[in-house]
Amino acid sequence: MEDNAVEEILFGESIFANEATLLSEYVPPRLPRREREIVRLAQDFRPLLMKDGAFGVNVAIIGEAGAGKSVLAKFVMERIVQAATKKNVKIFFEYFNCYTFRTRSAVLRNLLTERFHVLSRGFSDEELLGMLIKRLANENAKLVIVLDEAPILGGEEILSMLHASEVYGFGQSRISTVIVSRPSEWRVMLSAPLSGHIHDQINMSSYSKKDLIEILRYRADVAFVPGAVSEDILGMVAEIAATTRNARHGIEILYQAGKIADSLGKAQLTAEMIRQAKESVYPELRYDIFYTLKSHEILTALGIARLLRGRGTTSTTIDEAFDYYRIVCEEEGFPAQLKPSFRKNVNLLLNLGFMGMIVGPVERGKRGRHGRITLYDIPASILEERLHDILGKMKKGDLSGVD
């Protein structure tokens, strides 16, 4: 492409006023339909604004995918930090997605390295936690940690963090925690000891169609140029998203439809653009998770997707998947891991929701029922395409996924 053609694209008109406001990490200045939850979470953390004493607050935010759990936590914590500054109280807020930070050690090391510039290698978790609390005490500061997708970290790991921060005595706990989880995973993870450390649990209901229309209208007003999105189009997107009651589903459809409009040089979204965008957005698969996977986790998923696509079947066994994984490793230039490591990769992908496990019938000559790996709504061909693209970027060094 010639330079002038590139300049025409870069300086040409766009249907977007600010497309970054439709990305998952964006925190809008207003959260429609979540006013009650905002007030409740702010009340939970109001004690942190006290100048005297250091008290820890632990809150769980529970809700289905796309209910706004993560953005609620970020929205309120940012405002708590701002309010604390006005009262000359030092509060730090750190957000961790446990898809990326999968252990207590990873969280603690990142906190010490990034926030306090402390070298943390060679220390145990208990020593790291002690160093963190000492640093907070020296700076007379408090810390709020948001653990998104917390079940990936695990109940025991979370409990150990909550308990350890309390052993310094009443009024000396400088670490507070927000645990973000989906209901089914929270029920599995929750134990009596963990429950005893949770001061409040905010249960977020999924959105209705009426809720979604208001949310999508607000996000469209921020993201697109005036007149780009009609009420009919908003209603169409809300109708689609209402099937999953997932606001992120609708926002991603708007974003993809806007990209289609830009590629066509159009100034308005149309019903056909929405239909095209809907085909590329799968609400059960969060694409931001792709970029947290390590190379052999991607290769495992790629092998399974290729097997299901190539054979045209809906499910497969661990043994069959392992054979395809080894083939993919050979083609992509990676040494294959042994089957125990492969099984760990499969279990991780199941936990992350990349795929599911169904119980198949008893096989002849074998006892019991056997699980089979399957994909839910996303076509194997689409998953294979996305994984292959990310693996290619990783091999070029554009992504940081390593084993």
C-alpha cells in the first residue's frame, strides 16, 4: 500500500468518536443501572478513609458474565482513592485478573515490584506478604486489591492472603480485598473459613432488555459520532444481548459493527452490519483471555480445535486430542510436552471456559463413564483461526506468552 493511501486511512473520517471507550478495560464515567451497587460498595469501604488505625475490608462481588462486576470494582475503587487523597489518607488500588496472575506469589511479587520497586525473587509468600505490609506501614498507606476471576487463584490461596494480613493485630491490617467471581464458581470455592473473612457479598443480577438499551445508548453516545447509531439499531443490539443478559456482548457487537462501517466508509450502522458483527462475537468466550495463555496452552487448544474441525465431530477424548496436540507442536516448531502436562493444560482450558467436558457413554471393554472434550457455541473453525493468529504473534515476539 502506498504512503498516500495509508494517510487517507489515518486522516480520513471515522464513525467512531472514541473507539477505545468500547474496549473491555475501559471504565466509563457513569454506570447506568448500577447505582445501588455503587452506593453499597462505597459504604463498605468508607472505613478506609479513617486516618487513625488500619482496617481491612473484604468484599465479594458475585454475578454472571457481563453483569458489570469488574467495572463496578474499578469504578468505585478509583473514586475511593480520589476521596482519600482529599482527606490526606494514602490508599493504593491494584487490579489483578487471575487469568494472568494465577498464584498468590504472582500477585505479591507484582505488587512489590511494580508498586514499591522491591526485588522479590528468592522469598517465600509469607516473607513477601510481610515485606508488603511493612512497606505499607512505613508509608502509612492502605492497599485495596481487586482479584478478578478469583476462583482461578483458588479459595485456599485467597484465604491465606486474607488471614495473613490480619495476624498483625486489630487496627494493623492494611490490606483490603475485592473478590470478583461468577456465582457457580463462587459456590464451589466458598468455604466456612473463607466466608468468615468476607464482610459483605454484593450479588449483581444480570441485565434486562430495558437495562441493556440504556447502557448501550450511553456507550454509543460516548463511542460514536452523533447520528451514527439509531434507536432502531440500539434496540436490535439490545435484543441480541438480552438472550445472554450480557452487556459486554452488546458492547462488543457495537464495536465490531463500527469497525465494519469504517471499512466500508459508512457514517451509520445498519442492521446488516449488526448481523455481520453478531457472527463474530461469541459471548461465552472472552478474547482478552487469549492473551493470558502460555504457548503450550494455546497449542493444546489449537490441537483440539483442529481435531474437531477436521473430523467434523462435536467432542473428542484426551488421547485423541493429545495426538493432535503433538502434530500441531511439530508443525509450529515447539517440542511437545508429556501427557501429564497436556492434561494440566486441558484442565486449565476447561476452568477458563474455553471448552467443556461432557460425560460420554461407557466404552466397550472399559469401566465407568468417560469425559469427552467439547466446544459449546463457538465453531471450531473460528477458534482455530483465532488461536493460530495469536500463536503467530507470539512467535514473532508481539505477545509475551511463554512457558
